Amino acid sequence: MTPAARPQTNQIFLPLGDPRGSRIAEITTRIVQLIQVPRPQLDIFPAMPERFCKDTVATQVRRV
């Protein structure tokens, strides 16, 4: 089985309970975490405890 074909479990947490709102995703067997915040909700991001990250690899802003 190649690494690309290996099954993985992804976990998605909805901090506000809205699937169209902020989302925190992670691969449970890795130390990778992704935080997606829609542009209209950027003002609430500083209040989120997840804003603190020890190691930031990349930050990407995508215009939608």
C-alpha cells in the first residue's frame, strides 16, 4: 500500500456549531492542525484559544 493510498482519519471540529463558520481540522495520527475562519468571522478569531500555535508552517488567505 502506497503512502497516498493509506487510510487516514480526519477530525473536524465546529467551534460555533455552524458548518459554514469556523472549522478546525486535524489528522488524528499526525500533529497537523488547520484552522479555517471565514472572512466575516475574522473578528472573533483573536478570542479563540486555538489562535495560539507553537509552530506555524504556512498561512494562506484565499479570496472567495
